Amino acid sequence: MRKALGLIYLLAALVTVACLWEYFNKGGVVNFVSPANLRNVLTWVGLFGILSLGQAIVIITGGIDLSVGSVVALIGITTAVLFSQGYPPALVLPGVLLLAAAIGAFHGALVTKARMQPFIVTLCGLFFYRGVARYIAQDTTQGFGTEYTALKWFGRGYIPTESSLLPAPFAVFLALAAAVGVYLHLTPQGRRLFALGANEEAARFSGIRTDRLKILAYALCTTLAAFGGLLFAFKVNSLGPGDFGNFYELYAVAGAVLGGCSLRGGSGNVLGVVIGASLIMVLRNLVNILEIPSELEYVVIGGAILIGVFADQWMSRRREMGGAGAA
């Protein structure tokens, strides 16, 4: 909870800096807190936050999934192609989610049964699924046209009306965050995931089926990535197989790490991930607000990840030194 409070203070500081900069440099005009900008930021927080939730589950186990962006592309492209061929949404949507779950389970099986490193397994997936998406689309842009307005609402709509401040993707994100929070923090299986990430050998000796848990974690990650990918697809409506979903794994990892999920595994909380995803999108928005060249967007985000990892390691060393001193 202390780390979450620190993130809230940091988020408040970033918002304050943005507002003050605009106020003094744009003649008292503060666009950052305008309803239009807040709606835009919350929409992207919701979309990328869903990816961060899935990434957090894997990182808690001590793993990582670098294929998230390519899974987003594969699911979005596959959905658009199947829709264009006349397949009904009631058949396509469950099918692509099951496909994503199978992809994650495959990753988990390679990590646990073949003893391959998660980094290598999911890095290969990053290239493989992108290539499959391009092949399915024949390297042509896919979309949904003017149809499927009810489904598109989940990616671009607002609650309760189109003039409201609450975007549908953000509401979906909060609902999923609540479900993942209950799963991780209030169920025995969720607590076992933390135990697995903290010390896999000790978890195995205590009777936890570590291989099965890892496979489940990767399956949940890709399923959430697919769910987010569908919302992204409905939001943008035009999907280029070569660039749709590019670098989305960066945002997913950044949101989870800044939210307090240690890359060494065993720690993290959903509230932190929600705030971490918000921080990333606020940083992204600040690139525009502060008139930073757009080419430096990834520099800002990369620096934020570096600072987050450094702070996590520094705090861990402090705790270890404190524990050693007490002993």
C-alpha cells in the first residue's frame, strides 16, 4: 500500500506539472484537464491497462511475456478477417479468446516442460504471431467498416452517454482489474502465484503444482491481451498487420513494473498496476502537452521503466539490509 501511495503522489505531481506548464506558457489555458483530453487519456489508460493486468500476472510468477503486442495484432486481424468472411461474432469472439488462451498455455508449457527461458519463448512468439497476422491479412489493412456498431462501442463508447466523461474501455478495465484483484489477493490460487514467484523451489516442496500455475498464468496473460486487442481493434477500426500492436508489450511491461510488480517475481498488486498504467498514459500525453518531440516518446517511457526498476531494486536492498541488521 505504501508503494501505491507513492505512485499516487507521483501521478498527482505529473498532473500538477502539466497544468502549471500550460498555465504559464499558454496564457492561462489548461488543456490537460479539459473534458476532451481527460476522455482521451482515460480511454488509452483502459486499453493499455488491460494488457498490463495480464503482464502483471506473469511477472508475479517471475516470468515475462514479450509477445503481447503480436498477440494483439493476431487476434485483431483474425477477428476482422473472419468478420469480413461472414462468420458471426457469437462464434468468432469466443473462438479468438480460446486461441489466445491456447497460445499462452503453449508458452507456459515450453517454459515449464521444456525448461526454456520465458524471455526466449515469448520473444520468438513476438516474431511468429506478427508473421502469422501478416500472412492471414496478406499484408493488407483490415477493418470493420461501418458495421458492428454495438461491438465498436466497447472500444470507443462512453458511459452512460456519448457526452459523458467515463469511456467504456476504462470501465471495462476497472471491472477486469477488480476481478484480477480478487483472484490474486483473495483466492488461494492467487496467493500461490505470489509464493511461486517468490521462491519456486519452496513452493514446489510445499505442495504447490508450480508447472500448472505457470501455464495458467501465461494463458491468462494472453487471454487478457486478446481481450484488450479486440477493444483496440474496435477503437481504431483500421488494422495494419505490420504495425497494429507494435511495442504494446512495452506499455504492458511498463505499467506492471511501475505499478510495483518486481521483475524478480513474488510481489505486486492490482491497485499499483492501475496507477502504473495511468502513469504511462499520462507520460505519453505529457509528450504532447509539454511539446516534447514525438520521436522522444519511447525515450520518456523507457526512462520511466528504468527508474521504476531501479527504485524497486533499491527498496529491496534496503529491506534486505534492514532484515540483516535486525538479525
